[in-house]
Amino acid sequence: MDKETDPQLHVPEPAIRPGDTPDFSHVEIPRAGEVRRPDPGENPQEMRDLAFSIIRVLNRKGEAVGPWADSLSDEALQEGLRHMMTLRAYDARMLKAQRQGKTSFYMQHLGEEAIACAFQKALRKGDMNFPTYRQAGLLIASGYPMSDMMNQVYSNEADPVRGRQLPVFYSSKEHGFFSISGNLATQYVQAVGWAMAAAIKGERKLSVGWIGDGSTAESDFHGALVFASTYKPPVILNIVNNQWAISTFQGIARGGAGTFAARGHGFGLPALRVDGNDYLAVHAAAAWAVERARRDLGPTLIEYVTYRAGGHSTSDDPAAYRPKEEGAAWPLGDPILRLKTHLIQKGLWSEERHTQAEAEVMDGVIAAQKEAEAIGTLHSGNRPSPREMFEDVYAEMPPHLVRQRHEVGY
Amino acid sequence: MATEILMPALSPTMEEGTLAKWLVKEGDTVSSGDILAEIETDKATMEFEAVDEGIVGKILIEEGTEGVKVNTPIAVMVEEGESADDIEVSSAPKEEAKPDNPEEKPAAEAPKSKPADTSPDWPEGTEMKKQTVREALRDAMAEEMRRDEDVYLMGEEVAEYQGAYKISQGLLDEFGPKRVIDTPITEHGFAGVAVGAAFGGLKPIVEFMTFNFAMQAMDQIINSAAKTLYMSGGQMGAPMVFRGPNGAAARVAAQHSQDYAAWFMQIPGLKVAMPYSASDYKGLMKTAIRDANPVIFLENEILYGRTFEVPDIDDYTVPFGKARIWREGDDVTIVSFGIGMQYALEAADKLAEDGINAEVLDLRTLRPMDTDAIIRSVKKTNRCVTVEEGWPQGSVGSYISSVIMQEAFDYLDAPVINCTGKDVPMPYAANLEKLALVTTDEVIEAVHKVTYR
């Protein structure tokens, strides 16, 4: 044995902190089109390499290249761009609304728009997402009314969840969007259970669990992988690695593991690592995992490499823990800009049309906002009825709640 | 010197078993560690080894004999030159090998208390059959699984092993591995999976090997199962049952003995059942499985083997929120639930000998709780004692006391007394364990206090 030494506590540190020059040279980015696309039926043991690279489709010139390209029609690409632009415009308005006191709290998606918007387009009606905080793109891409999203954020009388949930904790069974859990990660193992139910009932539908890099540390994440690995239900387990869990960089949750995707290997799950800022790559990976689920080949784990360009929430100032310029230096770029460049390169889009589309999208968002604000906001207008406070505690209201409701005058 | 070989116990709660097979015959010489016989209970099979060397002098219990009480002599070992015929053998179980206080050993039958005539659970003249709590629970689940194919059972050891306490006997055979599912050892994990499955349209029954292990799953039970119907604006609820043994059994110490009745009872969105008799186990379990809400079903390991009369009725259900009056009386109301009923009924029997007539109420469900029945009874008796095994602070009894104070204060002739377990984690040692639990004597003493006699 070599010389014995005192043990040292190893605390991972991000490469850079405020005051440093942003540097992502440690993030290995393969060229677009470089990563192979195995058949979805291939043995997971034979595709371990995919957890250590990054599947990318759009190159620097905006061309779609490689075996993961061509999963979307021209119309679908244009629709995808519009969804991402809509989400960004929505975020901008809701951030302002929060600063104006119309709601108490908001969480934006800046830089991560491609992931949920593209993923949703690989699903069909009847499938179920178990989302976390930054997946409102699922709702936008599935046609959920924006005014209802705003009604939820404003917690007004028309709030679909009746004033019971924090802003951005949307829920729509109809649109395959489960409720959001503030105690992180509970939804991940529930997604596996939901898929097990589909398998037990023999129903052709799948579920999707969503989790952030930080909350992969929760036991729910590990429980989900155990059950996914054991019972192989039709579930897709998504990890959105946006580099930051509030002020904690992803290395704290990841520790010495190579990648988050590689966590799947210990469970025998196929694991992909995808450029989260590349709409086409996200959609292609999603479609590949969806095919596995639909062919009853079992679960897939996907890590989306992205960057949270904004704060964690409206309560957070990221300048305290990372350089302000870091977002601009992020090597995978802006998902909207990248898809726009691709569409222009394909001759389907132009700067003029883009500017026009931005104005149209913003008009739509403002119209929805007017509609929602006409009903009410957090502190004004029509707010949820206290009558409803006592409903849905149980499937049928028990007598003591009827009594309490009467006592408060409803 | 000749020695008797006694029927062994596989666990502190085993009362009897089957002597399945002798592996030795009279006249055989055995060494320490040789296997003498195979013993079976409804929970497990065990090979029974010789402790000392000797000769099998006489076999007292034939192989294949069922219902052999623990500590009954089953064979006689002799030394060379001795004859087994010289030895007097009693066929009764040996008292000295029992736990140090015979009172703590659960009686094979329920204490004799006549159900009040007011009991509405089954019509007069109904045929009754004898059933253990274990069988009643199994029947309830099997009946509901036949009735509704969305009902399934999952947990550790529920399938192949038929449950750590043999509650799921025969279910795997009847319903197959897709509806009776052995899970990996993660309470948090399988509770979460089951909650997700409930959102996905199934009606899961989740077995916890003990509710002590459910602490790991509390986040899924409370934050998700209980609250999601509310949080999703009524869109998605969790119709499911979390069940398993709760409270003390015997010799299983601090991490296997806690009574969680008061914890779960506090949560809006949950329903909580904690039955005592086999008929209530059956009827309430069927109701629980059909309920559209998450139900916590708190069972008791000591009661599993206890036999009660169960009505022989197709599709027998018991409604939630309806207390059962086991015994009518005018002098004091004793309110209890689950195994606490054992102390309440024993105390009532002994008090009757002193001329004190206690009314004994079995709450059966704690949420919803039949507080109307409590208030009605207290208005009649003017005195109340509550009985539970759980800890005193924030107990079920303390909630009952507050309800009585608010709704029947003027009817009280004495303060309500809560008989509870002692405020300590459960110790292992048999004498300490007994002391830590509520006792019949404490209930009797409390009744004397509130009746001033």
C-alpha cells in the first residue's frame, strides 16, 4: 500500500465565478451530425457511447446534417419556431407582470425553449408528461390556451387550478400535462408508475418524466430508474441539464460521474445525450425514444445539454454566482436563432418574415394577457371563490367541510 | 435424563402450527443440529433442529397434525438405557415457556362482549362464519380484484412469498404477476410508482411490510397522493389504498412498533381506517378499495391471527365514518379503535364485575371520525376514557377530548382521560415493551378516576 494520508472532503467547484471570463472550453462539443443513430431496437449495452457525446443536427451554417436530421417537415419546423417565439414572448410579458405586482413569482425558460416545444411534437394525444418547472413549452406546443396559462399565473377567478397552486404550476390532464410538484422529483417516479399502469392495462400510451440536473440527486430519481429498469414500461425519462440548480452548478449533483445520461447505464437503460438548444436534435431524439416505447422496447433516458440563460426565478439574481456574460458565451447558442438560421438557409424564412412573426406573436400574447387581466390578477379583479377552497379535498365533499364552508359564509 | 421437545415458535406472535413431517423416528440417535421435523405456519416453513444429542424416545404428535399449540410437547428425547415410557408427559402447552406475563399473549378469541343490538352492519339472522383477520383481509382484496380489474396489489414480498404476514395468500395464483407485483425494496419508490399508477387509471393497493417503513414514503403519500386532486383543480386524484401492519407487535422494538394513527388522521385528502374485528377488516377494506380517495388502512400484526365472527354475506361492506357500539352502558364511555379495543373490552368486562357499566365505542375509521357517536354516548354517560397504543402528545385521544370539550362540555362530570402508550420509543425487552404499551389495568384505573368510584 502507498503512503496513508488524511481524508480530504472534495467539494466540486464550477470552473468560473463572477469576475472571471466565461470559459466553456471544458465542455466537449462534437460536430453536428457526428453521432451515430442506432436502431431503436439495438441492445442498450451496445450504445453506451451515446451517453458521452452530444447528438446535434444543426451545424454552424444552420444546415441539418447527419443521421438524426430529417425528422420534421418544413411546416413542422416553421410551427416549432413559432412555438419557441411564443414561449419567449410569453415569458417576457409574465416577467414584467411579476415586476408590476400582478403575480408574486415567475420562472422563465430563456435559452431552454427548444426542449419542451420540440419534445411535445413527438407525442400524441393520450400520452402524459410529468413536468417540472421549465416545460411550459409542452403546453404551448399542444395548443393549450395561453390565457389559461396566464389565469393560473395570476391566480384569478378563471384559474384552472382554482387559486391553489404557485404561479407556473399548471395542470391539464386533457393536454397531457400532470400537476407540478414543488418538492422536487416526485413526478419522476410517478411517471414510471403511470407507464406501468398503461402496460398493465394494455393501453397504447406513454408517459414522460421531466427532471432538472440538480434534482437528479433526489431518491425519486433513483427509484424511478430502478422501476423503469425492472418493469420496462413505456416511459421516457428526461433530464434537463441547464447547468444550474439556482446557484449550485451541475457538478454538485453529478459528482464524479461522466454525464447525467450515464446514470442510466447502471440500470441497463439506453441513454442519449442531446443538444438541448437544437430543436431538430431534440425532436429526433424524442421520436427515437417514442418509437422504443411504442414498440414496447422499454424506457429511454435522455439528457438535454442546455443553459439556463435567465435566473432560476424572479426571486433570483444570478449575477451573484456566475458571470453575467456566461449565457452569451454558452457554446450551443440560442435555440430560436439556430432554428431561424436553418429556416432561412432552407429558403423557408427571412429576416423580414421573422420580424413580422415576432410582432404577430407578441400581439397574440398581449391579447391573451388583456383577456386574463380583464378577469383579474393576484391582487385585483375577480379572484377565486372561497367556495372552491373546500372542493376537491376529497372526491366528494364531507360534511365537516360543508360546515366549514358555511361558517366562512359560502 | 429424558427431555421433552416442545413445539417451537417461529416468531413471537405465532400461536400454533402444523407438524408437517418427522425426519426422525423413534429409536434414532440424533446429534445437535440434526433436523428433527418440519414445522409449518401460515407464514412460513421451518426445519426444526435438535439442540442436544440423544435418542428419540417417543414421538407424541403424529406428522401432519394441524393446530399444534406452541410449547406443546411433541417428542421425548432419552439418553442411552432410558425408556420413554417411564416419563409422564402432558399434552398441554408448557406455561413456563410462555412470555413472562401470560396476559400479554393475545387470546385466541376476541374478549367476550356482545355487540349491541343497535349494530346495523348485517341483518338479524345472518349466517356467521369464523374467520381470522388475515383471511378476512385476503378475502376482501380478492373479492374486489375479481370485481374490478383495475385493482392490483404491490409491495415487498406480496407475490411469491404471499406477504411478509401472509395476507396475500393465493392472490398471485389467482390474479397473476401483473396484478400481484413484487417490488424492489424502496418504499419511497413503490409508493411513488403506485401514486403514478393511480393517476394513470389503476386502483393500487400498496402493502407496506410495516407502516414504520412508510415513513420513507411519506412525501409521496402526503404531498402527492393526498394533495394532487386539490392541486390539479380536481382533475387528477389518487384512488388507492396504503395498507400494512401498524403499531406494536411483539419484540420488534422502536423502528417496527410505532402507531401512526394520529399522524395520518391529521391530513386532509386522506381517509384513515383502523379496524379491530375481522368483519370490520373485511367490510372496511372493500370500502377502502372502492373509495375514490387515498385511504390509509392501519392493520395490526397481533390481530392478524385472531378469529372473529364474520357475516357470511356476498359483498359485505362497512361504511366509513360510522362507529360501532360493542357494548352498551350508562356509567362511562370508552372510545377506542384497532387493537386498543382489546384493552377497552377487557376493561369493560372487569369493570362490570364491580358494577360499572361501560359503553364501548369502536371508531373503526379515524378520518372520517364518527364524533357524533362519541358525543351522543358522552351525553348519556357524562364521562369518557380514550384508549390507544400511540403516544400521548397529539394523540387521537387528545383530538377526541377537544371535540367533547367543544360539543359536550356541559355534559361532562369529569375530565376526559386519554390512555395512551408511554412517551418513549418502543424498547425491545419483553417486560419493558409491555410497560410501554397501554394496559387494561390503566384503562380500569382511568374509569375509576372519571367515575369517582
